[in-house]
Amino acid sequence: MLDLHVDEWTQSEYLANKRALELQGVSVVLVDTILNPIQGAEAITYNPPLVREYPEGSVFVFYCDSGKGTHSRLKEFRSKFPHHICISLRGGRGYWRRNLSV
């Protein structure tokens, strides 16, 4: 069983955990907080009303340029979305490797 009580996932962890959780029927969503999409990654733009529409228990992986901003805002995200799991993408957009796969 995956530990979903962590603050950060690396890109590799995100890709592996997304696959494993979606096989169990859990939505895992990459959330762009900087209006700067990651090329080749499927993400939604941060919009609280839209994010709240996802099923309870969904996992949101927030990213910014470096990962520091979203990591520091995890408490805020978790209070806004108490029925969801909120995690920060370690290294953010800057460390995303387009050709990395698991």
C-alpha cells in the first residue's frame, strides 16, 4: 500500500504512484499552480471550484517552478481540500524530465 501521507513525490514516484492508484480507481491529478504547463504532462490549472469536483480521496500533485512554493503551501491546499490528498511535486516544473517513464 502506498503511503499517501507524504509531502512530496519525485517525478518517478508521481508516475509510478499514478499508475498504481488509477488501477485501484483513485484519480491522481497533476495541478499547475503557475499557469505554465509541463510539456508532455497532462495537468489541470489550479482552480479551487474545479478541483473540489474531483471524487473524495483523489490525489492532487501540485507543482510550481521549483517545488518550493507548492511545498510551502501544502497546509493551505490541505485545508481547502480536506477530503482529498495533497502532495507537492519535488523540484517542480524545473526538474521534470519529458522522456522519463516508469
